[in-house]
Amino acid sequence: MPWKTTGVAAGTLAPDSLREVGVGSSSILLVKGAEEIHAVDPYCPHAGGVLAEGVLDGSRLTCPVHSAVFETGTGRVLEDPFGIQPPEGGVRPLTRYPVRVVDGVVEADLP
């Protein structure tokens, strides 16, 4: 996968923040934790909720539609909205993309 610039300066991402950005013809969600930046698909794989409108608590990202909870560093499902113990259940993990910072700007390795 080729590295693509997000156009976002790493220094502009506040700790514990979410920012959806367009990269070419795609969108990704940048998640800034206390120290690291992660990039994931911007929509919940279960119900299509806009994850930028979700709640970020540390590395836990809760979908605003059905309250599925994902771990932003790995994409894995932490809580299924139907009470089914992951990894079973109807919610797929989030797709994650490698991230790097080059000359202060966030880049993501996208398909």
C-alpha cells in the first residue's frame, strides 16, 4: 500500500481527539491518544455510524449509533452492542492503517 499524506500537521491533533479527513477518494479517521496517532475506517462496520461523532475514552472508541466499542490501537471489538462476547457477534473489527509522521505531517499507508 502506498503512503499518502493526510495534510494534517501532527501538532494540531489534540490528545484524545478524533478527526475525519479525506485522503484522495477515501476518508479515514485519525485518532490521537495521549502519545500515539492511529488511523482507522471512519464508519462503524456494524451500523455505519460516523465514528468521528463517537466517544473516545483512552483507547476505547464507542460508536454513536449502537454503542459498539473498539480498541483504536488494534481495531478489535471490545464490546458488542448485543451483549455477545467478542470475537463472536455481529460486529467486525475496525480496519486499521499504519501511520507515520514525516516533516510534521501525518501520513497513512492506504490501499
